[in-house]
Amino acid sequence: MSHVATPGVRDVPASPVPASTRPSRAGKLLAWLAHAIPNLIVFALLAAVAWWGHHSDWKMPSLHADTAAVEDDWCSEHLVPESQCVECNADLMPKPKPKCFCKLHGVAECVICNPELAQSKGPAVLPKYDTAAAIPLLKRRENNSLSTVHLGRVQFASDEAVEKVGLDVDIVGEQPMTEVITANGEVSFDPTSVAHLSSKAGGSVMIVNKRIGDEVKAGDVLALVDAAAVGQAKSELLQSIVQLQLRKAHYDRITRASAALPGRSILEAEATMKEAEINLVSARQALTNLGFTLPSELEKQDAKAFAEELHYLGVPKEHREATASNNLLPIRAPFAGVLLENEVVAGEVIDSTDKLFTIADASRLWLALNVRQEDGAHIRPGQRVEFATDDGMQHAAGTINWISPTVDEKSRTLQVRVMLEERSDALRDKAYGTGRIIIRHEEQAIVVPLTAIQATSDGNLIFIRDRGYFEPGGYKVFHVRQVRLGAKTDTHVELLAGALPGEVVATKGSNVLLSQLLRSSLGAGCGCHQE
């Protein structure tokens, strides 16, 4: 490029660069190394990893020197070290000789019939009642006699493993238990102690003495009815008394003078006297049918004096001044009770077919239970029943005294009648509730918490802790037991077979044991034996 001179300006020569500021060859080398060394280190590490992977088959080294040995000693089927697995190494904890399925109690390895199988510390404690006799009293779930699940055992590697799954245990205990059949029921008055009263003759109601809810005693007058039939019956009775007295006197005179009179006269006098006697009996019966009570030997009564007595026959003294009628018919309570219904008022004209009062003996109540058809085979007369109303406030008890021979075609239930013996004063007619028919009661029933029971397709199971669980060198093992269930409460269930008092049973978390048991029974095999 040519240089063009500028007029008036001198050319200034360029300043030379100092030698000290120019990069040296050594500096350039150091700068190159500073950039290249990190890359070289990365490539070196990659090469080392590739070399290690090629020679180690890309397996990570263990963090502990003995980890590889632990992995080689692990039973993947039972989740414990292989060297301690009692299922894979039968010699560690030999199983007793298998027992035949117990037909009496319906379980395998029955500890009741074979108490040596019990996992309690001391001597085995047998049931204090006949559990075998209780089993057929109700329909119970049966165990599969061909099942082999009970032969398994569930083992833990350590106490920490048990705690980790949240497993709780409890002691198989004894407590009172009652086995019942429940049925809905309704309380009602004893039909034999409920009276629907009406007048024995039509007429007009004069007085009503009682109101609904009043308590009455046997013989109390509930009302007075002015009935013409009563006056007529009284009049006929008085006439028959007078007639009989006259004809009897005539017959007596004739018999005394029988020597002077023909026999025919005596027979006629006797016939008329007998006729008068029949009339008296008929008149007396008419009043008796109306509810009146008459004295004996009416023929000896003074007719005039008896007429005054007959005028107010059956009428209480406090009502005699209220009326002079000779037709008063009292309506009386046949027994002590409570007046439930009153269908009449004073002045009303009634007929003998009209229902006027209803009285019930409130102390006599029946309970009608509707028992399910399938439960009918388990009930019988004499069984005790406990009843509680739906609100739980009233209670009563009694015994079964009648079982219907037929099943209701609509509800398919069997009606059972219970005569209540003990009841609350607040218990009312038509009250609804639940009856508990007592099938049996045991004071020392063998029980476990409900959470201990696990169900499979082959029956019910529990898990019993081995007696050597805490002993030095002992194994953390739970044994599997088939069980038969009995009575239940909200928290416990009776075991009719499968465990003995004093044994320790798994409760909360026992479902984990069942899962491990079923997992092991699939036959996956022990991982330590696989090549």
C-alpha cells in the first residue's frame, strides 16, 4: 500500500515494540499446557473406567468387604439368611412328625388332641369345656383337610425386621363368651291377658268410671249400662222364686194329707213344683249370663227382702243414689291391668256387639322373634333370650316357649315366641328391637383378638410364636395353625380349636405373615440354590 504525504505534516516514524513485551516461546508452551491438561485428565479417567469395566464385567464394587458374602447367604424365598433359614435347612429346627387331620375338631395338627405341639413355656393348658361338642351347635366354616399351608412357618431375620413390619402379639387367653343367634323382634301384650269388653245386653250407658291409661283391679266397675233385659231377668227371677215357694208349700200340704187324697193329686202337685224349680234355674241362669253373681238356695230367700237386694245387684254403693233404675248392668274388669281403649261415653246407646273397653295386663309381655330360616335348626324351647330395644334403653329376658311349625312364605322367617320374665317398666307394647337367643355360654372360653384371624380359601389361620423365640440361638419363627371359630365380640373371637391358653399369637400385622406364607407356598425356590 503506497504512502500519501499530507501537506504540512511531517512523517513520524513508528515506535518499536519492546522485546520484553513480546511472548516468548516458553510462555506459549505453558499456555497450551494449561488448556490441554484438563482434557488430558478427562480422557485418562475415561480410559481407566473403560479398562476397569472391561475387566470387571461392569459390576460395581461392594461398599463393605462382606456384602458379597451376605448376598450369597440370602434366601430370597423366605427373606432370611440362608444359613439361618429353618425352612430350607430342616436340621436347624426339625418339625415334629405330621399328625393326621383331626376330624373331631376339624383342624390339622390339633393341639387339643396333641398338646405336645403347643408353643407355651409351661405345661399345655387344655380347654376347660368340651369344645368339640360346641362345634356342631352352629354352622361354622370348615378347613380344607387336604391343605398343606399349615405346614409352613414364617421366619424373621431379626427383631428389627419384626418391628419394621409393625407386628404385634398377644397371649391366647380365657374369658366369658356367649354364642347367640340374633333376630329382629316385636314386644306385645300376652294375648291371653288382653280383654276386649262389651256389654252383655244392649242399652244406654249411664256412667263411665275409667279413662284410657287408668290402672284397674279385677272386678272394678268400668261403666253402668241401663239395659231393659236386666230388669226383665230380675223380674222373672223374683216370680220364679215366689212360684216355687208357693208350689212347694202346696206339695208339702198334699203329702201330709196323702191318705185322704188320690195319688193323682200328689203327682200333679209334684209336677208343678218341679216345673217351678226349672223356671227358677232358668231365671237364675239368665242373670248369671248377664254377669251377675247370685246367692245359693234362692228358693229359701224372702221374696220381699231379696227384691230390695236384687234391685241394685252388682251396682257399687256410690252409684246407687244416682239412679233408681232396676235395669243397671255393670261392666267389670276381668283382671288387673291397664285400660288401653275406651270407645264409649255416658248417654250413648250401645249394642251387645259393640267393643267398649280394652284392658291388658301390662306385667305380661310376649316377644315375637322372626328367626332366619337357616337358623331354625339351632333353636329349641327353653333357650334363654335377651332382648334390647332399638334405642338400647330397655332390656328384657325370657325363655322360648313356642316355635312356629311353618315358615313365613314372604319373609322366609320362622316366628318364635318368648314369654318375657324380666323387663323394664318402660318397655312398651309394639316396641321393636333385637333378640339374642343364647345357644351356649362359656365362662372360660379360649379367645384371641379378632386381628389375629386370617382367612384363606382353605380356611381360617392364626400365627403362633415359637416357644424359643427369645432364647439364645433361637429363631424368630411363627407357626401356622388352622382354627375353628366360635363366639365373637367386638374385639375378640373364641377358638374352639387351634390354640391353647398361654400361647402367643400374632395380632396386628398378622396379614404380613400371611402374605409371606402364601408367597413362600408358591414354590419359587430358594435363590441360594440357583447357579
